[in-house]
Amino acid sequence: MRTVGRRAEREKIARISAAVHESSLVLVGDVGIGKTRLLEAVQAESTIEAVLLRINPAESHWPLSGFSAMLSSIDDSRAVEFGGRFVLRSTDPEHMFAAARDLLTLIRGLALSPMLLLVDDVDQMDQESQVLVGFIAGRLGGTGIRFIATASRLDPAGPFGGLPHDSLEPLDAADALDLLGEAVRPSSEGALSIVVGQSDGNPRALLENLTDLRPEQVASDHPLLMPMVPGPTARAIGAHAVEGLGRTQRALLDRLSTAPLSLRSIATAGGMAEEDALHDLIFAGHVDVHGNYVALRSALLRSHLYWSMGAKSRRDHHAAAAEAYKRVDSRISLWHGSFGGTEVDPTTIMTAAVSFAREGHVATAVELTEDARRRAIGSELLPGLADLAEALFLRGELALAARYVEVGLSYSQDSTASLGLAVLRLKTEFMRTQRLPDLDFEAWGNAYAAEHPRVTAELLAVAGLCLALRWEVDSARSLVAQAHALLPAASRSAARFQDSANQLIEATEGRGPRRSVSLLSPQRSPNRRVVDLLVAGRSACLWEEYAQARKFFSIVLGQRPTPEPIWMDAARYLLADNEIRAGHFTSARAAVAQWRSSRIIRANPASHSYLDAWLAYAEGRIPDAHALLAERLAHFSHEDNPGVAASLLTLKGELSLIDGDPEEAVRLLSLAELVGGQFRNPALVRHSADYIEAAVLAGHAAQAASALQEFEHRAAEHPSRWTTLALARARATAAEDEVALERFATAIGSTGPTDSGLEVGRLHLAHASKLEGMGMATEARAALSSARSALYGASATPWLQRVDTALGLEPEDMHPTLLRHLSDEELEVVHLVQQGLRNKEIASRLYISVRTVELRLTHIYRKVGARSRSHLVSLMS
């Protein structure tokens, strides 16, 4: 098993290793969580000597065995000799303290070079050794040792209780799927998602559960048994969890284990003892509350409890539950009854599964569906499977939705049903990976148009909309035209998708009759469908109407009732991208952070990687941004979104410019030109100006001239404000000295207060570079100061850091004197005030209340001595 995830833990240990002073850390996690693999990875990556000591549980009754093993791991004969002759005269606290002090003195006297001592399962050492080692680990100064240990349990009052410690959490869904996907191919991500949920993200339990599945189950051809039969890890974790529980608590856990979800009133039957037991179990973290329902939190615990009961006990529990639920929830009653010999129609269970999915009880819906599949003859479940997949899609459970779409297609023998499932498959696959499924849409259109014009038109229109979102406008236009030919027989839904696709095509092209402001006005749109609002917002963004786009996305995010999770996620993502394209770093960082904290799509399409890398770039974490981009580009395939590929290359090229490496920037940006050149509108990928600048800096004049000519040609056909600013910078950068100065002066003179601070700052910075190359140091420094002012106003941290370095400013000089004592949150407000935004607009940008903005401004005025908003702006200039 390779190490997946754990990046934060590995980085923290690396910092401990590199620190001047010695320190210790204990990592606590369940059996199978990956403690040993983590230490092995740390040892392999360590830049200092690293020793890995594995504690043998069989020696836990041998006094000082752990202590002896630790001394033996230190590569110094004096330590080994001391360990060989060391005798513990007594386990009294006084003698233990003296022994530990002597040992500490010895280790300090060894004058060891810095070393990383990694101890796996330190809690399984014999008790005497734990006392000695714990004493030393808390007093490492002067020893040269960095002590990292793992433990399954940590007693706060024990020998290691006072040491710094972190919890090793279960793998998140993305890392768990990564681990499973590598372990078995081919596989259905939907099946693996169910295994992840049944394994609590525990790596060893994941692989044990996977081993128990047949290939046809992994491929989703056969249903899964739930709860899954526990392996050794699940049994160990479950057994530990129930240690010391009372009879009433254990009986309640057994009842709860028979179902993925239980009504609280039925689970406790109104008894005070059972209610008390439930409260205790909730407090202990064994049970979660979901409105009127309760459920076991740990799937591994449920698996252990369920399969630890005998068959008759399980059947009796099901029968009692079926009777109890008859008058309360017929869905649960029927399902429980099916385990007691009662004949139950599988379609009824399927209907119950759909209703639970719509209510957000996804795990329950999946378990009932898999049960219905075991009982049914496939095709009879087809309508329910389609409804379930749609409900899961709207919940953002895309891998599961894709699973049941594929299952439905395998059952379907009817072209109408197949077309409906194909539409859902298309939407699910695109939202999950931003790719289109491997279907010849035009061929499908030709085959089914006459017999099924409504569904065929919808399939073609949705495919056209997806292609438009990928900026593949020619293919999108072709499919939309084919869908349009089916009007008026097509459905109203198909017509809306066609209109949305055409709207996006126009915005992506950036030419032709722009949609009127009144048509796209958010004030006219509150009652429009969510998808229409999202498309309108995206179109406004591509037209560079960023404030208008922001309003559309805000309407979606503020709607009541709240739209389905899939559309909320899309609105947050598109809002973040809008702020990035607008060049508003402060609001963009806030929007990206908001999207990251609430994103629901477990897959990691390239566009999501782009936002993660952009955030690192915007925060000035340039090495992190480089690493994220390199990792994504290394795994890019021809099926991935070419627009996102070009954007990833463009951002990495910009990072190389920041690093002062124009040759690498030319290499990356020429690739961006190769990939992104297929998009006629140069404002989409936005690489051209940087490509020309990098070529000039690297001395590739012919390459710069050719790229400039191409940029000018495309800009003439697709004008926009960004294109105007970027082209002016490119022309001035590529020109000869005297002409360049004239062009810079003209370009700078044409900028206005509403232009992107990033673009204006980049223009001044290129001007400074040209002046410096001409030997005009004083003028270059003035241009750098102008660049700094624009970049500071935009909060463009990475470029601001470069300018500050060029100006010779120390970190403490990088904010105006009056602003040094403001918090980061207050600085964000100041930057937006400088841009001319009012309090309501600032609140919208930062996702805080207007009252919070007012309070922050009051504190800012007090700290800097400002009397008013205009006075604050003047103090900043």
C-alpha cells in the first residue's frame, strides 16, 4: 500500500526535522489508519538521519524491552553499552525518575548529530519503557533527537499525554478513491465510493473490504452486500469501541446496526433508560442525529455489530422493527419486513430509496437500492434507477449517480429510456470530470430524431451546452443547430438548453451582437431557472461584465429555498473564477476559500486543480503553486478540458516570470499557445501578452514578433478591455527602445480606475523593466513605485513581492506605515475601499455582513486616525 494523502503531516514532520531546536510529536490514529506507512514515507524523505523503530507487541510484558530497542537504534556504541548494562532497581516513581535523568544525561553527552527518531506504536511498549522514553521525549533539548511516535490510543494522564500530539484522521474521499483505484482496475468509481463509505476512510479496512468483492461487484454489474462483512480491522475497531459499554447501550447499538437509519422515537421506544443510553452514545461519538433520525456514525462499528449477531438475532430485530414502523414510516417497515420472510415488491424498496435520496439520506438510499437489486429482475427497477440517479446528481453524489445510470442502461431495452439515461449520463460525467462521455452525439441524433424528437433534442442541446462550457464553439454550434432542427417538436427544456448554449457561444466568441444588458439584467432574473442564472452569469463573466456576473451568482447563492447542492457548488465555483478573471485578488481569494470549504464534488477535475493552484499563487506560496500545477499537468490526458490545460500552462508560465526564468516561461507559454491557440478569442486563456514578454526577456525577438502578430490579428476580431490592456503591454514590450517608451506612455495614459489593478501593475512593471534595460535607473524606480501602487491596491501578492524585492524593501516595509498594525481582515476592507466599493459591495465580496464591514471600518479609522472614507483613501496614497 503506497502512502496517499497525509501531506500536512509529512510537511509538519519535515519542519520539525529542519528546526534548530529539538522537539517531539505523537500521531494518534486507529488501527489500519496508515501510521506505519506514514513513518516509512517520512524516513524515506528525511533530509537528516532517520531511524524507524517498530515496537513488537509480543514484548510488551518484558520490562525495558522498548527502552533497550530505542537505545540500540541510536548508532553509537556508548548508547548500546549503556543499554546492555542498565538495570532498573525499582519501578517506584523516585527510582524511575533517577533512571530517566541518567539516561537523558547520557544521550546529551553523546553529542549526536541531528537525527529523526521514529517510533511506531509507542503505546505498545512495556510500561517501564514508556515512562523512561516519555520523560526523555519531553526534555529533548541538547540531545539532537527529533522524536516522532505513533499510537493507537493516547492516555492524557500517561507517559506521552503531555507531549504535542495530532490525530491521524481517516482519508478523505478523494484520497481513498485514489488508493482504491490503484488497487483494482478496471473498476466503477461508484462501487468504490460505496466501499469508501463502508470503510470510514481507513486504508487497511478499505483494502480488506475490496478484497471481499467479486470482480463483477467492483464493475457495478452485481449489487453489493451492505453492511459489508467486517475484516480484521473492522472487528478490532468495533470491539474497542464497545469496550466498557453497559447492557442497555450495547442493546441499543445492536438495534441501530440493523438499519442505516432509524427513527429516534422507535429506536428508544420512549423508555427513559434507552433515551439516557442514546444520549451517552451520541456524546461518545458513536451515534449521529439527523433530524428525527439517528444512525451509527461508524460504518466499521455497524459492520462489526451487525455481523457479530447470530442470524436469528438479526431476523428478530428486523421483525420487531417492521412491526414498530408500520404506522410511522412504511418505507422502513417494508424494508425491515423483507428480512423476516415477508414478500416485498422490489420496486417498493426502490421507491423508498428514491425518497430517501431526495431527502439527503444518501447512504440509506444506496443500501436500499443494492438490496432491491438483489431481489429484482433488473428491468423492473429501471424507472426507479433513473429517478434515483437524478436525485443523486442533484445532491452532488456524481460517482453514485453515474453508477446507477450505468446499471439502468444495462437493464434498458427501450430507446426512450436509454435516451433519458444518456442525457443524465452526459450531465453527470461533465459535472464530474468536465469531459463528455464517449458517445457520437450526431449519430445518436440521426438515429433517434424521427422517433423521439423531444429527448433527442434535449440530448443534443445539453451536449452543445457542455461543449460551449469547454469553449469548443464549432462543435457546440453544430449540435445546437441539429437540436434546433427538431423544433417545435422538442421539449421546452431542450429549447432552454439551446438558448443557453447559444448565449455561451456568443460570449465565448466575444464578437457578434452582444446580449443586451436588459436581457441579462439580474434584476429581471430572480424567478428564472437556476441553470439559466448560472449560464447568464458565466456569459456576463466572459463578456467581462464582472459585476453583473457576480449579481447572477449571488442570486443563486441567496435563493430561498436553497437550490440543489450541485447548483450551489457550481455557483461558488463560477463566482470564484469570475473574481479571478476580474483581477480582484481579495474577493477572489475569499471566493475560492468559500468554494473549497463547501465543495461537494469528490472528483478533482482539472479546473478544480487550477483554483487550488491559483489560491497558492495568490497567497504568495509560489513553490506550492508550482508543485500543484506540475502534478496536474503530469497526469493530463487528451480527454481533459483543453481550455483548462492552456490555463494551467499559462499560470505556470506566469510563475516562471515571477521567478525570473524567462526561458522556462517561454517553454510553458508556447505550449499554452499550442493548446489555447484553437480558441479564437484571446481573452479566454490570456497567455499571449506573457508569452511575448517572456520571449523578449529571453532574447527570442523573432518568436516575440510572430506571437505579437498573431495576438494583434485575434484581438482585432475579438476586442475586449482585457485584450486592449494586454495588447498595449505586449506591443510596448516588443518594440525598440524609443518607440517602446512612447507606447508605454500611451498605454499607461489610457488606463482608468475601473481597470484591473493586476493588469495596470503589470504594465508599469514591464515599463520599469524597459527603462532599466535602457539604463534609466531613476525613471525605472518611479515606474516600479507606480507598479507597486497598482498591485497593492489589487492585493496581487505574488507580483507585489517581486516589486518589493526590486525596490529593496524589507518585509516590514511592504505595507504603508499607517497600515502595518491592521489585521489581514482589516487590510482586505482597506483594499476594497481604495477600489471605490461601498459597504454593501464589500460585504458581498468578502461574504460577511454589512454590519461586520462597518465594525471593521470603525476599528480601521481608530487605528490609522482617519476621519472618513475619503480621508482613509488619502492617507493611503
